[in-house]
Amino acid sequence: MNNEIAVNLGDKSYKIRIGAGEINHLRNFLTQKNYSKIFIITDENVAKLHLAKLHSVLQGFELTTTIVASGEQTKSFGALEKTCEEILQQNIDRKSLIIAFGGGVVGDLAGFIASILLRGIDFLQVPTTLLACVDSSVGGKTAINSKFGKNLIGSFYQPKLVICDLDFLQTLPAREFRAGYAEVLKYGLIEDKKFFDFLDQNLEKIFLKDTKTLQEIITKSCENKARIVSQDEKENGVRALLNFGHTFAHTFENELNYSNDLLHGEAVGIGMLMAAKMSQNLGMIDYAQFEIIKKHIEKSGLNIDLKQIRKNWDQKNLVGHLYKDKKTEHKNLTFILLEKIGQAVIKKGVDEKEFQKIIAEML
Amino acid sequence: MNNEIAVNLGDKSYKIRIGAGEINHLRNFLTQKNYSKIFIITDENVAKLHLAKLHSVLQGFELTTTIVASGEQTKSFGALEKTCEEILQQNIDRKSLIIAFGGGVVGDLAGFIASILLRGIDFLQVPTTLLACVDSSVGGKTAINSKFGKNLIGSFYQPKLVICDLDFLQTLPAREFRAGYAEVLKYGLIEDKKFFDFLDQNLEKIFLKDTKTLQEIITKSCENKARIVSQDEKENGVRALLNFGHTFAHTFENELNYSNDLLHGEAVGIGMLMAAKMSQNLGMIDYAQFEIIKKHIEKSGLNIDLKQIRKNWDQKNLVGHLYKDKKTEHKNLTFILLEKIGQAVIKKGVDEKEFQKIIAEML
């Protein structure tokens, strides 16, 4: 059983393969190519659990593996430099391939590295988290973080292939799986009411990691994202919808220095709730719709209690972080809000006070 | 008097304007645009000599200036991080503009920064050296250096406009001007015999910095480069010809850690002589043609005495650096060589011994 999705981006098009045991397909792909060397970039956790499997699939190829620290801190200039230099030391050439093997952090870092080593070499994504399967491995956004905000330094750079092997998700800790689910839910909320309904009816199966259900929700998520990205690779328009919940999320992540106290998906869960609230406050959705969204987020077990994450939030700081959002232009605040469940819109020129009002409510 | 050259790269096309006082055109360009902020990146030397002029042209715009250290050392991860963070601290947004104001080092660094800040914002090149006017400001190559080689980390990223104001060249030290000339000569050697003859006949006027002659040679150089780049933006083919002399040059620069003892253009001068010699050794050009090239390089005053630059070169190290060249694929050495003056070709699979033979002769 496997599904294949095409991401259509002209000469940068590629495929996403989704299925249990799908990693074994990698060998077929590589034997059709003529790469001189393969550089795997992975992190400590994934290396412990799954690197042996990847190495066994790649037996016979000239391999080098670079293992970075796990966690958001790895999306830094320091790790970028260290990893680039480690790879360059191995006499990499333009026919070399990078494989990003891990979650979103590894994908973002390794993709960025692939885009700038020798001004760009080929790379593949082999995501091992739900978040990476449905979000960061699709669409070619790569990045590291700045002192002044998340993902502020990076590139648009497309992989040659994405392989989502569902087997890797079985070892994913419950908390991380749940965080990844936030991004799945996002697709339902922003553009696919039917998908939202499916999620609402199958929440239990999803969290039992039923293979068939996993395959269904990852495929649907990737299809949704691929459709949006194909329309707007460089985020000049519709792609901004994928940032639903993210403008809020980034302010909290930023304030916590991207610490493990709040995973990205958890922040997105809170952010989507706040975006729904803002949509309601501005009269775009009614209270009933807001309640449906809120209940679903609660049922999914995502933590929406900001006070539990940190006792005292500095509201002024949070507002400050808002202005570093990449969507901010000429000091104009932009949010992605809902017109109904399954339909998001870009809302420009939102007053800072609308944000403060919701923050005050939530704290 | 000004010349305008179009670099045709589809939706990434841009113009190069060349002339005395041409910087004043910048205002016209900017008033047609709607940039939120302008970030100038320049170095200490250029800031001292010409920043006041640029600031006066840009009066009324929201400006921030970042001054980096002069010299190749600035093309480092350290300077990249520092400059990125300095700019991000100023609440840059996607409608911000970066102006690279300086020589090749500033252009390479600032262009790379523009390509990765917020995953890419607009930038302009205002080159202030002959080298930057004829080489690094055209074609969209941006880069920093690795411990393991020059320009190994970077991107292909096109400016929105290049302004070569000849007035800036008047303050350029003779040594730097001469180094820049090496790249001018390169265009004659690799694809334009008529241009080579023009250079051979006008060498004196060139080094007197006669404005009309400068305009002529910069325009011709940019036209030559623009033509090649338009055919092959990402260096998959013909663009490699622009590396004539560079594979040799990089080994010396690398061995000297890019020190000021050997400027890039000086290294290219030596490299072109060696490439000509290799072409002769392989029977591609005859001795008479080699002699014409050698005499011209001598007349131009470029230092070709390797022993004067460093007493003892480690030949083994030099060979080692060769293998880090970006053109090296599957351990195959590739050189750009001449079939005649005005016609270069890509020569793959050259034996390492050919390199060693010439090195031995030169030392």
C-alpha cells in the first residue's frame, strides 16, 4: 500500500511517497541516478532509532553521516557552519546528494545546507515525524532561526523526492505526534471542511496510529499543501494561508527562545485557537463555529493553557515579536483568519489591539 | 554618457548601467519602487571614500548602513551571522532592499545575505572596484568561503539593478585596479579575440583610467559575461568558461588562506598564464600564441612570479586544493583551456600530472 503525490513546480517538480515500509523505495530511486556520494544529515534521536535501517537500505553506496543535536537549537548559525564544514571536509562535489533524515529541524537545516553548499546540490527528505511528513517536508521552505525570530534566514529549495515511511512514526513520542497533528488539523480548517469532518470523526484512530488512517491523513495533508505550494512557490499570495495560527505561535516560541517547553505544533495549536477567536471577534465566524474548533483542539489533547506553559508572560514582548513576522510589511499587521471552517483568508491591516485583547483573554 | 546592458534571465532579468556619475540614476530607480527600508552593506574603505556620496543620493529614504571589515576574511560564516543579525534587529521586512556597495567581497556577502534573509529580498549592486564591475556584480553568484575552499557556500541570486559608476574607480589603488584588469583580459582570451586586440592596443590608456576607455572595456566585459550567463544561469555548461584561470588561482588563494599577499585578480592573472601553458602542453595552442598571452600579462604589470609571493610552496597541498574545485565531479579534474586566443573550452579528465608539471615549471 502506498500513495504518491506530485508537487507541480515546473522543472522543480517532485513526488511524495507515503506508505509503511516506503523507505525501501529509496534504493530504486538512487540506482536510477548517478550521485557521487550521499551525505545523510540526521539528529541524535533519529540516529539511535532508525539510522541502522537507513544504512541497510543504502548498503553499497558511498555514505557519510552527520549527526546533529536534537531540538530547535540546531537551527542556528553555529550548527549551520559546523555541518557545512564537516560535509565540505569530505570532498563533496556537485553530483553529491544530501538526505535529510529526521523531523522538521533536520529537514529545515539540511535543506538549507543543500541549497547553499556549492550554491545548491540535490537533496531528499525522509521525514520521521508527523509534523515533518505533513508540513516541513513539502514545499521547499528551508531555514534556520535568528536571535530575532524563527525561520528568518533560509531559502526556497525543493527536494528531489520525499519519502514518508509510516513505520518511522510508530516510535514517535505521543507528545510529538500530537504536536504534528496540529498541522494536519490546519489543512482542514483553512481549506477543506470535509477533511475537518473526517478528522473530527476519526480522532481516536489517529491517535492509536492506525496505519490506514495515518496514510489517509498524511496523504490528504500533503495534497492540500502541494496544491497551495504549486500555485505559489515563493509565498507571494495564497501560500500565506499555510501560516494560519503561525503568527501567534511564533510570538510564544520566540518569547520562550524556542525551548522544548512548547513544541512548534503545540504553539500552532494555541495559535489556531487564537486565530479562530480573532476571526470571531472580527465577526468573520460565529460563536458556534469557534466552539466547534475549540472543542476539537481540546479533544485532540493539545495543551491550550498558556499559563501552564509559563506563569508570567510579558505581553509587551509578545507584541514586539509580532512585528518581526515575515508577513509584516510597512508595519502593517497581517493575520490569516477564518471566514468559515474550511476557508481561510489573508487579513491585512489588523489593529495591534485585536491581538492584545485575545492575549489578555487567554492569560 | 552612459551604457546600458540587459542581462536576460526571464523574470530575473535586470540591467547594468555603466557611466561616470551614474550613481545619480539610483534615485530615479528607487522612486519608481516602493521599498519600505534600504539597507546599505559596505566596507570600511568604501565607507570612508564614498559613503557620503551614496547617502546624499539617497536623502529622504529610510536608510540603515552596515559597515563590514575590508578584505576577503569578511566572506566568512562569522561576518554572515553578524551582518544578518544586525539587519534583522532593524525590523527588516520583505519589501526591504539591500544595496551592496563595494568590491567583490561586499557584493558576494551582501548578495548572499539578500538571498537568505526572509528567504530572499531584493538587492542592488553598486560595485566600486574594476573587478566587481566586470565580474562579481554580473551573473548572480553570491558566496562566502569555507575553511576548505573559496566560494563553496552561496547561492545564485540576481540583483534588480547594477550601477557601475566610473567615478568610484578613480580612487581605486593601482594594485587593485590591476587585479581587476585580469578579469577584463579573461573575456578577451576566452571568447573575444577582437576585444583582446583592443586591450593589447590600449593598455596604457586603460591604466591611465581614461574614462572613455574604461567605459569601453567595462561595457564589453559585462556584455560578454551577460551573454554567457543568459545562456547558462546555474553553471551547468558554458558558464564554466568564466572560470578560465580560476581553478589554478583558487589553489594558491586557498593555500595562502585568501591573504592580501595575493589578490583574487592577481591569482587569476597567474592562473590564466598557467591555463595557457597547459593548453600549449596539451597541443591545443602553439608556442607563439602562448607567448602573446604571456607578454600581454607581463605588460599589464600583473605579478606572475610565484616565488616572490611566497618562498616555499607546498606542491602536495596545492594539488589537494584542486580536488575541492566545484567543477570536480567524481574525482575527475576539469580545466578551462584555450583552443586559440578568443576561444576557451571545458576540458574534462585532465591528469593531475599536467598540473604538477606546470607548477614545477613556475616554481
